[in-house]
Amino acid sequence: MSEALTLLPHSFIFREPRVTENRFSVHDSDVELFLNYGIDLVAFEARWWSKRKLIPEAFKNELIPQLAPHVSQIGVKEIRHRRWRRLFRLFPDMKVLLTARDPRDIYISLYYKVKNDHVTWSGIFSPEGVFCPEAVADGLNDEFREQLAMFETTDCLKIKYEDFCYTPGIFDRVKSFVCSPLGKMGEVGSFNAANPLRANEYELHGDRVTGQRINRWKYETDDKLVAEAHRAFELMPDYCRFWGYDNNRG
């Protein structure tokens, strides 16, 4: 969705900049992109690194004014929801797109990322370092509690991954909600295309939004993995109820 809503000079969505964690992480491709406009994202990060607690304020008061002549709309896409209130305090009128995916598909996707990409993300491993349903469900439930707080506090639109892939007119609804200036879908597939670790995903989806990974758990041939995915699902009843996922083993 962040790519679909990104198309210069109309809009740009930063992907996991982690501003609310007092950081500013940017992709090399974004650094190169904005250097063309005389904006040095690396220099911005370096300038504020010794005063990291002020990075959210610097993002609003220094960087966004530099971007404003070149980009009509700025957004932030994060995986982690913790400390979202820091951004909300700075941008009380911000629009929030809350997203979700079937926990069974999340679990299977994470399993293969851990297996193939050597992912070491926090929140998906047990204290002993084991990837398992209990650890993944605990991490996702923690994120859901923050997501629910956002839903109760901010101006939100709920969008399920499955609906975004399949429901006609859903992108127009998203654009309308965030007041997007885009006339068409943005740079879908650009991140996968530029990332060697995402080559298989780019081969699968290309430059399109597809439903190739919906109900992934139904087509997984590893019975043990499917059973673990169902276990993670069962450990997330509040999330599933809120988002409307039922325990259909299909």
C-alpha cells in the first residue's frame, strides 16, 4: 500500500523510517532519489543522531519543509506500532490506514523469511530464540493492542490485506480517505524489484497488486507448518474478531 500511494511529485511514503523510535532509517534508493532534489537524507540523520530524542520534531520541522516544494503529500509506513503517539502528537490531523492479514498467512510468511532471509526481528521469537506460534502470537497481540488504541484515538480506515488485493474500488476508497492527489496507482513492486532478497516476491507479483499470497495456509504442503499457523491463529482471538477472520480450516 505504501508503494501504491507513492508517486512523485504527488506523494511519497517513507517505509519503516522508525521516526517514533528516535531514529531515521532510509533505503539507499530513497537517498539517491532525494539527492536529485538537493535533499540529503543521510546528512539529516547524521546531524540529529547525537540528539536522537529530537528526531521526530526534526522530521516535522526541518525535513518535511525541505520536501514540501517537491512532494505534495508525505506519509510514513511502519510495521511496529509502539510509540505511535509520538507521531500523533506532532501530526494530530494525520490519517491512519490500519492494515491486517490472516494470522495464518502472517505466520507462514514469517516462517519462510526466517528460514530464507535469516531474519532476526524482535517479537517473533521466544526468550530462548525459538520461532514458534506462541512467540509470534504474543508479538502480534502486542502490536494489535497498539493498533486498537490507534483505532480508538485517531482518524482511521481499516483495510484488510485480502480486501486490498481483491475488492474492486478499494484503492479509490483509500485515496479518498487520505485525500491522495494521485490519479493512478503508484510505484507498486519497486521495493521488491530493488531488493535481491525479494527477487522471488517480485517474480510472483511483478508491478501489480495480486492475490497470489491470499490463503497461503491452504496451499502450504508442510502439514506441521500449517498446524503451527492454526495454533498462532487460535492464540489471537481478539485480533481475529476485530478484523473478521474466522477459524475456517477450508
